[in-house]
Amino acid sequence: MRVLLHYDTDHKATDYEDTDYEDTDYEDTDREDTDREEPDLDIVSCSEQDDARFAELLPETEVIWHVLRPLTAADMDRAPKLRLIQKLGTGVNTIDLDAAAERGIAVANMPGRNAQAVAETSLLLMLAALRKVVAFDARTRRGEGWPADRALVGGELAGRTVGLLGGGEIATLLRGMLEAIGAKVAYTSRRPRPGDPSWMELDDLLRASDIVSVHVPLTDETHHLLDARRLALLPRDAIVVNTARGAVIDEAALVAALTTGRLGGAGLDVFETEPVDAGNPLLKLDNVVVMPHVAWLTHETWDRYFAVAAENCRRLARGEELLHRVR
């Protein structure tokens, strides 16, 4: 089976060709390394930036292991043998799901496999924004040493209220980390959870949150969910963290709130346009810490991703039900 790993990465196909994935319950377990090979998967890799090579490989591709570059109807039309688009991650907003359904191409994802990494990165961004790491890093590199400006005094998570937008696995893991530190945690989700005192309506959550962290998928409903009106509900000097999808936040409104001093800072792993343009005004602010959509990117996450991806290839070959099929 020809598998196309489509990702701009230093991981080559050969990194995975000699790895076997035990037949096991992939809902609850991680990869187990063995000495046996995976003989039925012909894995080739292609950078997401190399459209020419991508087009060249598509005609013989049966499965695409997909990360971020949008997959369009035109891409699918160039891949007559394509049977499965396997998202390496959760969000499928970069896949034309209707086009896949029309062509009989299955789409699957792998919810929760990056949860630990994303939760840890969300915590990292909160601490980095609170402790003004960007400004201190720049000062230290300039040899300026101890700051005389009281505006550079940082803060602590303990005692602060963190509002989580979302109640899934990432938010649940992050909640445990935050509570262990001593933060108070509240959350909102699409469906109210009766009897859970930490659940709040979105606007009420924002009014109460010293830090708000985004953990919802990008949909028509969540596009610019945090707009100018909702950002204004946050307490003065609040911090916004986003490791989900950039367009959940109205970037122009966020820039305005940060530059006027209404908000205290932001920690962003995602942007409305990716890769983020060097001219994006968010990159010029020293109260914003940024990463290039890599919250999920750990060795452990890769192992979990490829365990599920290889298992779904086996299931596809055997005509069995796929794990986490979306369409």
C-alpha cells in the first residue's frame, strides 16, 4: 500500500519503514516497538512546501498521512487510487470533507493523541507570558541584566483564575496541571454539565478569567469566537493563550487589545494565516510569546500518531472499520 507522508519535516519515510505496530486496542494504548518490519506499507515523504513533488506522487497514492497543508478537491482528482486521508492530529478543517465524500475517500483523525503535548505547551505559554519571558530574553541577550522597570515584574499562576474554552481531553489534562500549581480553573463547553460548578457560560467565564486558554476546533460557529466584544470582557491585564486554531480569535482585535495595554499578554502557537507572516504585528510585541503551530510536536506524539495511522492502513487493507473515522 502506497502511503504519502505529507509534512514539512526532517522525519523521513525511512524513520517509520522499519517499525512495526502491534495489533492492539489503539483507543487506550500507545505504540509498542518490536523487531518485526511493516512489510505492506510503502511510505514516501513529501514536504508540504513542495507542490511539484506532491503532484507527482499523487497518482499512485492510496493513503495520505496529512498534517496541515489544505487538501482540496483538485488534489483528490489527481489521486485516482486514494482511499484514505488520515489526519495526523485532530482538526480536519484543512481537508475538503465534502469532496472526499463525493469521491468515496474515507477521512479519519486521531483525537487525544497529541493531548499531553498540547496541554503542556499551553501551560508553558501561560507561564512564559506571565513571567514576561520574551522581554527578559531580549534584555539578557543585549547584556542589560537586572531590570529597573517595574513593568517587567512577572506574575504567578497560583491564585489566578484560568478559563478554559473547551472541555475535551486537552482541557482536562491542562486543568489537572493548573490545579496542582494552585490555580482556580473554570471552563465552558458547547453543552452545559449539570452539577459541575466549574462550568460557566462563555461571557461569564471571560469576565472571571485572569487567563483564558483556547481548546476548541475551528468551525463556522467558533470562527472569531473571541472578537473585540468578548476580549473586552476579560479583566484588565488578562492573558490569552491559543494552541487550537488561530481564527478562533480575531487577530486584529487581539492586536488592538494588546497594543493599548488592555490585555497583559498572549501566548500563541497558532495564527489566522500560517505560516505566520513576518510582518504580522503580533510578532513585534514583547508581551506576546509565539510558536509556529508546534504545540503537538514531540517524539512521543509522533509515536502515537504513527501507531494509529499504521493500524488504520491495516484495517483499510482488510476492509475493517477504521479508527476515528470522520467521513
